Amino acid sequence: MSESAAKPLPKAQLAALVLVRLIDPVSYTQMFPYINQFMAELQVTDDPAKVGFYSGLVESAFSLSQLVSIYQWGRISDAVGRRPAVLAGALGIAASSVMFGFSGSLTTVLLTRCLGGLSSGNIAVVNSAVAEITNSANQAIVIPIYGLSWPIGSTIGPLIGGTFAHAATRYPRCFGWGFFEEHPYFLPCAISAMLALAGVAMGVTFIEETLPGKRSTPPERDSTTSPGAPAVGSPGIKQLLSLPVLRTVALSGYALSFLAMSFEVLFVLFCYTPVHSGGLAFSSAQIGYFLAAAGLVAVLCQVLVAPYLLRRFECAKIYYVCMRIWPVIFAAFPLLNLIARWGMDAGTGALSASTTAVLWTGIGTLLVLSRTGAVASSLSVLLVKQNAPQSSLGQSNGIVQFAMCLGRTIGPFFASSVFALSIKSEFLGGFAWVGVMMLVSMLGARVSRGVCAGHQSAGL
């Protein structure tokens, strides 16, 4: 039996890292349900139509701050170790969450969200720590479990914000105090902060240093570490991007995040838009059911699909196939609208029962495909480990996470703008946005071929 196969899975350490990774989506999304009301109550503008602009500004402050800090967190962790960087980031998120709850002006709101984003940049460090406890024997367990962090966190976050905002008004018997009346959004922020502090506590107790050279036991080598990625001192961004597969993982990671976030926006817009304009005309409640189902599908894909694939196929091939799914996903949108048009009563505009059943089946299939395609995101942890210099794993993860964060930042704005222009111009029957997204998808799939090619040339 090999050393990697004999080594037991560090369950407590993995649980601590998953909890720390969970903090980021919770902190990012917990304000979504109430941010528009918060901006209105701060009276940042007299025009209700402009409230959405300021809400978007606040949301963007977090993403942009995270974007500029990701690489630096990875670089710092290569020097001082993973453990202190992981704990420092979690403490920063906890502090920013509490301060956000006390905010009484747009300036303090923006400053605290920027602090939260800067602290959340340590996701590159968490990825590096997970990669360093992963080997060929346990990767089919570790990577899917770690991949649950985002779908679970992005579900818990809005639930916390929507349930506990304005606690004094909604739950006067428990929180009818002057403090909660003066700070109506403190409670959801405090709950998010307590979750972050729980991550710190688990980290202090269970997270061991994983950086080679900083830990007491020498690192093992196994098939998840590339023999073509030697320690090379402290290379910079230019040197790291000269590695073909690492560069390809970064570029395709950008495309993947761009497509995944664009899909989220376009799916909601498509479901809401009237049938004659190229959508499905579903109600807000129905769209909510679809989004809840999407979260469940994401969890099932990570728990059931990803382990099966990782046990039977090479990581690079799985990644490439996941990227190939995205053109099919976007091509399905016009077909769903065509089904709705065929089954819609011309007089009442209502859909027949059989048409509704077909549409729900089609949407279910679409959601399964989109969540299967998104599995590639968690695979990037292994791909970076296999192709990055061991001495610069943190920096390498920082580069890839920077690219993916940039895609998440640009994708929603681009997708919603293209959708609006397509509907307004009625170009290609209002489906020009489908052509654009299919083109981007095919380009992303084309780029991801380099991952497989690089592995074959390296003999991985």
C-alpha cells in the first residue's frame, strides 16, 4: 500500500477548512435580501429608482476588494504559512460583519464591505491548504466535500439576512430592545460574524500548518503533485503564467466563473420575461422554487456526481467535459421558449398542464446540466496543485482565484446588458444573447483543451 493511500483523511482539519471557506459566501450574500431597504433607510438618494444603483455599488465594493487582495493573500501565505493567513482572513470577515451592522452612513457601509472583501481574499489560501491535505487516495472525498462550501454558504447567507433583518419589528418579544431598533441590520451581521468566529475557533483547534517547510513532518509526494512542478524559489506572476497548464487553468477558470454567474442572472431574467418576448413568464414564487431546487441539485452533484467521476477519470478530462457542457446549456433556452409558445392558449395566455410539465422537466434538466458544468470550479484546486511549483502554490491559487473572481464580477453585468439589448432590438428574435453566450462558452471550452493537452505532454 502506498504512503498516500495509507495516510488517513484529516477529517477535523477538512471540516475546519470547509467552515472557513463557507464564511465567504455567507458574508457576501447575507445582505442581499435587505440591502435595497437599507439604502432607502439611509436616504442616500431622494429618487427611489436610484436605490438599486447604490445597492449595486455596495455589492461591488466587496467583490472588487476581494479581487485586488486574492493574489497578495496567496503570496503572503507562501511566506508565513497557510494557518496564520487562514485565521487572519476569518477574523477580518468577523470584524467587518459586526461593523457593517453598526453602519449608519453610505461611507461606513462601503468601508466595511471593502474590509470584508479584502479579508475574503484568503480563499486562495484556503484552496492551497485543502490541496496540501489532498492526495490521490482521498481526492474523490475531499474535493466534493470542499465544493459544497459555496452552494451551502450562498443558501445560508440570504436565509440569515431575510430572517433576522429588522428583528425588533418582526420578533418584538425576543428582540424588542432599543438597540435592535436603532441598528435593525445588526443581528444578521452578528450571526454571520459568530459563524466566522466559529471558523476561527475550529481553525485554532484543528487546522495544522500545511505549507512545506513550515510543518513538522515532511510533505508526501503522490500522483496529485506534478513531477513537472518543482520548487523554484519565489517566482513572480510572469514566471507562473509562463507555465502553460497553469495559464490555461486561469483563463478557463475566468470563462467558467463568467459563464456560471451569467447563467444565474440569465436564468432568472429568462423565467421572468413574458413568453412573447422570449421568456417563460413564471411568477416570482415559481422562480424561487427553481432557485431552491438549483441549490439542492448543486449539493447532489458535489456529493454524488463528483466523487464518482474523480474515482474513474482523470481530473483534467473531467474539467474539459464540464466546460464542454456550457454551450449546450445556453442552446437550450430558446427551445424552452419554443415549447412555451406552442403550449400557450392564444386567448388566455395560460400554459396547458402538459406544456407546464414538459417545461418543468426541461428546466430540471437545464439545472442539472448547469450544476454539473459548475463542478469544474472545485476541480481547479487539484489542477493548480498538479501544475504549480510547490514553493508558490499560494501565489498560483491566487492567480487562478483572481481570474475566477474577475469572471464572477464581470459576468452578471455583461449578461444582463446583452439580454436587455437583445430583447429591445429583437435581433435574432430576441435571442441574440444566446448566440453571444454560446460563443463565449465555445471559446472557454476551446481554452480548456489546453489542460488535457498539458497533462498528456507532462505524462500526468
